Amino acid sequence: MSNDDGNILNSIMPRLVTISDGDSVLGLEIIDGPYKGVTFSFKKFTVMRERMINGMVPTQFETKIHEAPEDFVQDEGFDSFCSEVLLAWLHFISITSFDTLIKMETSGVH
């Protein structure tokens, strides 16, 4: 990853991805690093009931690849990258106040 502050979230760009039935899902396009050009989404989460010694709760997830360069291989390294993205995203959500955004008046179709 080549972003200056080391935040993995700077290497992805959220975007809507149209799926086969005409609906859209939130996809994450990787715009920097070894997986540049891959667009994926988190498909399924399973939160385990037990807690690890460090207090973390193990979570399993599945991803769906929507777009990728021809030489892309979904391997353990990519799964680790997705895990880091998920943890960084959840951390960002946990420390960010969305009050202003939620209260903002908007127009159009939602």
C-alpha cells in the first residue's frame, strides 16, 4: 500500500455494483496496492459466540469478486487484506459520529 498515513481505507473506494437481478450492492474497489483493480463486496458475516483471550470476537466472512484483472488470484493474502479492510472499516464506524450526516436534509430518491 502506498498511501502516506498507512490507513488501509485509503486504498479502497466504495461504489455501487449492479448485480444480476438489477439491484446494487456496496462494492469496494481497490485503487492502490497489490490488489489494485479488484472490486469486491462482503457477502456474508458470521460472528462466533466465543471471545478470544484478547477480548476480540472471531468473525468469519465471505467475499464476492465483481471485477478483477486477468491475473488476479483470490488467495490467503487477499483474504487477509479483506480482513484488514473490515477491521479498519468497523473501527472507523465505531469512532465516527454520523449525527450531522443523519440529520442533514436531502432531496431526491433514497
